[in-house]
Amino acid sequence: MTDNANGAGDTVRQRGLAKMAEVYGTEFQEYPGDHFAMTADHLFANVWSRPGLSVRDRRLLLLGALTAQGLMDTAGIQIGAALRNGELTEEQLHEIALFLCHYVGWPNGTKLDLLVGTIVAQQKKAARAAADKPETA
């Protein structure tokens, strides 16, 4: 599907894949099926790409909504992406968890706080391993 609304002749799929890469800090490839098509073509090419809110703003809203629903697996994906993209610091993520405790319930806010600690530790461990790995030519 071609969409010339942005003047560049990009396809909706290309825009969606580019926005997904921006949001998650990693490249995405094409996957078969309607679910992926709707995710890339609608959610990312249209919804995440709308003007008015930054990716960081949308991520903050999403973290609140996910935490309220107790969806920690998906919240973990957002935490990792926020850290990789430099949108939120470890301290800010812990502050978000504490704040959310008061609005979405102490158990879910606490789970988010623990998840932040786990993901930060995983990313630090991965960074140390990458730094210790000898470069090959």
C-alpha cells in the first residue's frame, strides 16, 4: 500500500516499521499475517506517528495503562525500550513506579518497581559482557 501523504512515497508499512524501530530501539522485519500488518500499518504508522505527543509521552501513558492492568510482561518491553532510547533513566522509572502505586494499587506499582530493577540489572550485565568481549576483525 502506497501512501503519498508524507510526500516521500513511502508505503504505510515502511512508515510503520520505521516508527517501530524508533519506539523500540531495534530494527523490525516483515512478518506474515494480519496481526502484524495491523500492528505495523495502523498502530505504528498511524497511531504512534500522530503529532501532539512524543514517543516518550506515549510510553509514559502506556506504562501507566499496562501497570494498572498488571501487564508486566509488556511493561517490561516498554521499560527496556525507554532505557535503550535514553527516554527515561533508572531513577525516573523507579519514581514512576512509586507514583503509580498510589493510583493503580500498591501491588502493581511494586511489581513495576521490581521489574525496573530487574531490567536495569539485565541491561547493565549485557553492557558489561559486550564491553568485555574482544572485537573480531
